[in-house]
Amino acid sequence: MSQASPRGTYLQVSESLRQQIEAGDIADALPSEAALMSTHGISRNTVRRALKVLEADGVVESAPGIGWRVVRGGDPRSLAERMTDLITEHSLSVDDPYPSEAKLCERFGASRTAVRRVLAQMEGNGLLATVHGKGRTVRALPTPAVRP
């Protein structure tokens, strides 16, 4: 792994693992954290950050006693894409309320931390606004993404 990366090393590792999963090179259980450390020449903390990115996107899950495994049968879109698409799917307009964190966690089967991270991105991108005492509202409609 390159030492001076403009993109976080953990993001590069997570993208590499995502590509291996999509290509079918990793079908069920991921290599151990120690194996990933050795393969990529990175620290355990960096490996864990990369795995957390994939977990937040619903690509992998932690299985006690097994390690990390690939989630099958789920939506291939990232959590951020699914949460953004929710605006279109529910025909929400500007100033309409956006679902609560609890409802988003339940709907997407994601942790509150992962949901909060995506909500912060959506707010940063100008899609949502937080109104004290009222929750989040739609601030702008997403532009249609061109997907391969």
C-alpha cells in the first residue's frame, strides 16, 4: 500500500475488498484481520476501519466466532445511495420531514453510527437540513445518478 495516499489507506483497502467480493474472489468469509494486515502491509486499526466502511454499506457483517463474512442477498447499493434514494422513493418534496434515525436503522438494518455518518454527508451535500425540535427535513432533491 502506498505510504502517501491522497485518499485514506483504509478507503483503498475497503475498495479493494469490495472489488474482490463483487468479482467473486471472496465468496463467504473474509481473510482474518492478521492476514489482511500482512497482505496490505497495514495496521490492525486500518484493517478495522476498512471493514467498518464495508459493514456500514451492508457488504460485510461481523460474525462472532467466525470473523467477517459477506452479506448475501442484500441491496448492492451503498447505505448512502439507499438513504438518498429514499427521498425519491417516498416522493418527498423540499421541506418534507425525513425519517428519524431510529426508523432508518430499522429499515436498513444499519447501526446508528452508520446512519448518522450518512445523514451528516447528506446534510453536507445540501440534501437535508436539521431543524431543532423538528428533526431533519429535505432541503433539496437529489440529482439522478447515472449507474453502470
